[in-house]
Amino acid sequence: MDYSKSGGPKQTRNAPKHSEHNARGTEKTPYDKREDKADLLRRMRDAAKKAAEKAPEPKG
């Protein structure tokens, strides 16, 4: 019996339908380009400072 003609769903493939614009190994983000932790921490501190400056003063 040919089960492919019985109307069952086709099995999916575990592959994305398109490639990501920021995927590793592309021109924008090569494999050897990694952000170090110090840079990440600096950006997080800057963002926290900016958020603290922007936040309204609590009423009390």
C-alpha cells in the first residue's frame, strides 16, 4: 500500500525557511568576531545610567 497517497501530513524538516541577517559566519558577524564580557558590562552600565537619569523622581 502507498501510504504517501493516504493524505497524511508531510514531515517537517528541521531547517529555517530563510537565513538570518545577523547569523554567525556572515560578513557582518564573522565567526572570529566575539564581544568580550567587559564591553557587555560597560554597555549595561551605560544603559542603567541612562535609565536612571530618565526615570522620574519618586514622590515622598
